[in-house]
Amino acid sequence: MGSLDGQVAMVTGTSGLCTAIVAGLARAGAHVIMAGRSVERGEAVLDTIRAEVPGAKLSFRQVDLADMASVKAFTAKTLAELDQLDILICNAAVMAELGRSETKDGFEMMFGVNHLAHFAMVVGLLPLLSRSNARVVALSSGAHKYGEFDFDDLQTKGKFKPMVAYGKTKLACLMFAKELQRRSEAQGWGITSVAAHPGFSRSQGVYDRLATIPIMGWIVGTFIIPFISQVPEKASEAILYAATADDVTGGGNYGPVGFRELVGPVGVASTADYAEREDIAARLWAVSEDLTGVRQDDVMAQ
């Protein structure tokens, strides 16, 4: 990254990769806004970063991505209070819940938080993002290759398989990034939209999940995970590259290109053929507008 002095960046989430992403942007000189549900947790993370990055320009804004009313209030406040937003990284995510649960609005939790909340946030902020010629980064995953959409059951009310359901939310994030780029080019918004994934990030959440598996969890965590994963600081490089590099191509997908795209240097990530389908992406956009009540034309007409 070059200098980000004078730029304003926003990152959703307060745990996992979020710390490394925010710290990286702060080191480059950006004013970074962390957006998440817990003020206490968010401020604690920011205090940690302040200790590591003297002079870091950091702030926190509260939003509950599992509550569409909160997302809409957040976007309205952000539009009213910010003059610029150069980088928006849609990082927050719920991963592979063992059992199905729902957001406050009745959306399947992973689909609601990972895709619909970020869709509503980005579309709601379109005037600000366009005015800023912003870079928007959606977090994808290799798990996007696990399946295709059943538009009759987007909320996975049928048979619930955690990783399949999670993979479809990451497919949605990836296709949203590509569709946003197409619309930006067609409408002249000036927004560059890209996707990126960290590979396998060795976060505390991974070990917390393994701790629920007696004996085998310890074996996997001790002897396997260290060799097929990256520490968050390394895993964040793909996201920071997508958010700041001059040679990023709008609509692209970036991530580690080493072993099974779990680790390694950053490059162009492989993408399933289904994720490139413009007809499906346009349909997903329309359905997402219906589900969230946030519509591109209404927002841009304000």
C-alpha cells in the first residue's frame, strides 16, 4: 500500500480479520471507521490498535447487521455525517453456524448478515460512495464453489447444511461485487467494486470451534491447522490489496494463490463459472432489493 493520508475507510466487524485489516489501513495513514454491533468490543479492539500504531486515526460506529432497521439507521446517519468514504470493506460475517438461526427480520442468519445487510449498506450509501469514487470490497471465499442458488429457498428453510449455506452467502457476496461493478460502469457511478478472500485465516474463532470437538479438535489444531492456514496479518493482505492497489481490476476476485488457495502470495483467485453469470447476479440484486427494501433507484434519486 502507498500512503492513504486524507482517505476515509470503513470496515465492518469487530473480530477475526477485522483487527489486522483496520491496523493495516491505519498504518498507511487512513482514518478508519470500524462498524459493528458491540461498542465495548469495538473500542477494545481499537485501543489495541492504537497501542500498536501510534497516531492511528480510528473511530467506531455502531450497527447491528442482524437487524435491518439498524442497518438503515446506520446508512442514514453516515450519509448525513460523512463528506467522503474512499474505502468500504464488507468484512463482517457469520461462519458455518452448526444450527439454523434467523436475524431479527427472519432471514437465515448467515445470508442475512453476510449478504443482505452488506447489500443494504452499500446500496444505501451509493450517493456517498459515488461522490468519493470509492473502492468497495466484498469478502468472498473458496466456499462460494459449494453450490448454486435455489431462489425458492434462499433462506435455507429446507435441509440445512452449515458449510453449504455459508458457501452460498459467499457466492452472493462475490456476485454482488461483480454486479455492483457492472452497474457502476453502466451508470457512471465511479465506484470500483471488487471481491477478495483471505484464504484460511488462523483466527481465534477457528480454535474456538475446534475446542468443541474432543481430542480430534486438539489434534487438528495442533498438527494440521498451522500448515494450511495463515495468521490474520498475512491473511489480511489480499483484502488490503483489493482495497488499495492501483492494478486491481473492477469486478475481480483476489486471494492467496498457494496451496488450494488457502495460503500464499496474493493474486487473482479462481472463480466458479456460476459466479460469472450476469443473469443470476441481476436476479439476486432484484431479490435483495425486495427482501431489504433498499432500492438502487430510490437511493440515487434522493
